[in-house]
Amino acid sequence: MREIRASHITDTVARLCVEANRQLPQDVRSRICAAYADEPWPIAKEVLGRILENADIAAERPQPICQDTGMACVFVELGQEVHIAGDLNEAIHAGVRRGYTDGFLRKSVVRDPLDRVNTGDNTPAMIYYEIVPGDRLKLTVAPKGFGSENMSQIRMFKPSAGLQGIKDFILEVVETAGPNPCPPMVVGVGIGGTFDKCALLAKKALMRPLDTQNPDPFYADLEKEMLEKVNKLGIGPQGFGGKTTAIGLNIETMPTHIAGMPCAVNINCHVTRHKSEVI
């Protein structure tokens, strides 16, 4: 049994909060660069260029890439041979508290959905646990802005809706989102599970590098097909039109009930912030 101190986890989460908000992931940057090189529409090309310039400024100064530094989503892969010396939940919340305070990141969390009083430190974090084999702990901090989160949807399809129902829904969600999530966007799709699990699949799909594809050839082809169809909508960077409405579309699936076919679409802006570390 390997022991990991809670204070180590706090230090790591605090640093990842700051780094995720200041550094554009390389896979995301590569897709934006490719879109810039391939964009014939002058306004769209200029917007993509400004997005890259903004990311460079954020990394150099350093400062956040976006003013909405998001709600901290923390994905935890906990090895079953790991013992945490301390309170794991509190260690993560303390890391978010420190990272957002010391990093001068905007605090955007309210303590209650209706009274709207700000917690003042961007806690609580949204924590997702997965028990895995081994003696390591993997932490992924994914700050999620709500300009894009608000554009996300879930629908509980009957199986009779079929594949076409899923395709139509993905396009409907993106088209409804329009310029609101600061495109070019990344689209995470979850299919299967239950109401809650389906939404988590969609969010986890956003964490998968854009230079990878679903290991199932059927879903890999579906990712490619739907990305092409999304880009044919013509929304374009920041809604000004052009070839690039999305720079990535990832699909994650799991088994579901014989009477259902849940589908969730989690939209993210072009930044799609996430930073991971293994302890």
C-alpha cells in the first residue's frame, strides 16, 4: 500500500488550476493552427489568428486565457493500492481555493443556485472519482466556463430514434448554441448509461486529446462524420462564419437499458482547458 499525503494533493491541484487557466493544451493549439492555415474566409481567419495571439499573451505574461476561469471540475483516478493520509475531498477543495486565490483567477461559484451568493474562493469543486488498479493517483483539473456549459443538452431517446436521432440531436445542439460558446468549439458526446452517467461521459469526452479517436471503428467514423457536418453549419469562429465551427468532436459510450438510449452533448469553447498530473 502506497501512501500519498493530502497536502501533496492540495499543492498539485492548486498548481493545475493555475496552469490549466493559463496554458492552451497543445492538441487544441494544433487544431486551431490547422484551421487558421485552411480558412479562406478573411474574417474567420483573423479571429483564429487573434485566438492564437491571445493564448501566446496569456502564456508569456502569464495570465488567464479567458476572463471566465470556470468552475473547477476535478477528475480523480485513484489506484486501489493507494492510501490517502488525510481527507481527499477537502484536499482537493483546498487546492482549488488556493489556486484560484493565489493565481488571481476569477471566482465564479455561488453557494446556492437561487440565493446567488458567491463563495469567494471558487469552491466547491466538482469532483469525479474512478477507482483503478495500481498505486498511482491521477488528477485532471478541467475549469469549465458556463458560456459553453449553458449550451449543453441531454435527451433521453427511445431506442426507436436510432442512429439518425443521435446525429440530428448533435447538430441541433450545436446549431442552437451558435456563437454563444465562443467557437470554434469542442463537442463532447456521451451515449448510453443512465441520465447522470450519460452527461458524465460527454464531459469526459472533452478531456480526450483531439489527436486521438474512439477505439471502436464505428464510433471513430461517426466522430469524423459529425465533425464534418458540424463544420458545414457555417457558424464559424466567434459566429462570423467560415469553415471551422468545431475543432474536435469526441464520442464516449457505455452500455444502457433495453428501453433507453440517452445522449448528452457537452459543448466547450475553443480553449477546452484541462491539465493532468500523476502522483
